[in-house]
Amino acid sequence: MKDDTKINTRLQSLDALRGFDMFFIMGGDALFLCLGTLLPGSLFEKCGAQMLHVAWDGFAFEDLIFPLFLFLAGVSFPFSLSKQRSLGCSDSRIILRIVRRGIMLIFMGMIYNGFLQFDFENLRYASVLGRIGAAWMFAALLYMWLGWRRCILLSVVILLGYWALLAFVTAPDANGASGLSMEGSVVGYVDRMLLPGRLHNTIHDPEGLLSTLPAIVTAMLGIFTGKFIMSSKRFSGYERAGALVCVSLLLIALGLLWNFLLPVNKNLWSSSFVCLAGGLSMGLFALFYFIVDVLQWRRWAFFFKVVGMNSITIYLAQQFFDFGKPAKAFFGGLISLFPDSWYSVLYWLSYIAVCWMFLYFLYKHKIFLKV
């Protein structure tokens, strides 16, 4: 079987998996929730239960969507770095681009949260895009400055240090609460002291300052994955995918074992969460890489590829445009022919269809939002 993953070849699996991830953000999670309600006792009900974030400790599929996107941002960087260097870009120019991209994502996150309303006192400055921008930026810079071997060591130090911080340091205003709780965590305390505006959970922000440190490791895991795929030319695609599966299983096992000492917690971006989410992300990437880039079974992935190549576009567009209105305009009549119990399911199918048609229009006209 032909293996066409060469150094500067764009990984088709990367776009496909990014699109699969964004599918849930553009209505896929709501669709499964509605299917679970409509069909109790079915597999859809179990899937629907995974489409809600856990309140604090624990893990559901919904909690994987964000770190998977950050992981994939890391995977793409070694390819981007190699391409820029092959075009003659100096490292100083590449570093400038990295910093510019990181700052731009942070600013776009603030715009998403309402920056243009100029109500700075009530603005949430932390954001999903901000977390991606900051964590990816620092991971990329560290990779360039230190190399992958030292970055692996640094990642271990960060995870162990963050574990110690959560385990042994409690917020000064905890009032007896555990350092691993929202009320007693030093992570929330730092945000309350240093972040202006409002926090997402009033006393804690899941995309705050201190928890960006372990998020850098999430991006690093993606960078290590991309580096391995790009540079391991002596291995076949089968061997690369197999190696990634083995490492992903080790990370998952480490995350689950660590959970007994440090709970898996997305809000804190705990070290155990980094390992579990990183392992699952790597496993999903290995699966997509094997199917799409090694076996070259690609037709089925076109739906996701269209989404993945404009992922930030659809994320931002849903904040500023109501895709529900054209969904009802195009499909409202058809939906009305079905029983009322099917309304929510068909509405979200229509919503996803409209979002995809919008992205397909951009894809056909080669319009891609690049930051």
C-alpha cells in the first residue's frame, strides 16, 4: 500500500480529524443529545450523555473536544516549520510569526467574548481561542529554542510541578476548602487576583492564567506527534501509526492511574487530564492517519475535511451569525412533515447542513481564514 506522507505533504488526516472535532462544536453534540432524548435506552442515549461537560472532576467526550483541537494545532507545527525553513525564512522571522499568531488568537478570543461592546469591566478576557493561542505559541517557541528532547523533559517537569502546586498549595481565601476544589484552588485564586473583567465561573476561569502551563504540554504532545510522523522516514506508515497507538495507550493508562492521586479535571487542566486527553487525542490521530494517509481511504473524510480547513471560521461565525434562521428557512417545511418529537433532531441536522454548505462555498472558492 502506498504511503505518501512526505516531509512537506499536507496531512489529509489532520484536516479530517480537525473537522471531526469541529463537527461537535457546530451542532454535533446537540444532535446526539437530542437523539438520546428521542431514543431512550439506545446507543444514542449513551452517546448523548457524553455530550455534556462534567461539572468538576471526571471526564466525558465533550471534555476532549478542546484539548484535541490544541493537540492538532501542535501536530501541524513541525510541518509548518519545515516548510517555512525550506522557503528560506529565518528563525527570527518564524518566531515573529508565531508570536503574531498567538497574540492574534488571544485578541480574537476577546472579540468572541464581546470586546467590541467596550464593556471592559464585564468582559471575559480569558477564552478558548486565547488558551489555544497562548499554549500553542509558547509550545512552538520552546520547541524552536530547546529542541524536542529538552521539550520532553520540560513537559515532565511542568506536569510534576503543576501536580505539586495543586496538591500542596491552597488559595489564601480558601476558608477550609480543598486545594483541588473550585473554591480553594490556587489556580482560581491567581485568576481572581490577576485577570481583569469577569471570570467564566465567577471565582474561577477554566481558560485562566496558571492552567495555561499544563495546556502548553497538550500542545507539546501534538508537536512531538507531528515531529515523529515527519521525521521517521525509515518507518512505514503502518509502523508509525502502531507506535502512536502504543504511546497513546501508555498516556491513557498514566492519566487513569494518576487520577487516583490527582483527579482528571478539565477546569484545572490537571496533569492527569493532560495525559488522558493527550492519549485519547493521539489515539484518534493515529486512527485517522492510518485510514486517511496510510490506507488512503479519503472519500468518506471529505465532509470533515471541508470543516477542518476552515475550523476557526466556523467557530467565530456561529458567534456572529444565526445559522438557525437559514436552517429553518431551507428545511422548516420539510421538518414540519415529521412528528413534533423529531423537531429537535431535524433542526440540528438542518443547522449542521447549513453550516457545512457555508463552509463548502468557502472551500470551493479557496477562501480560508488563516491566522
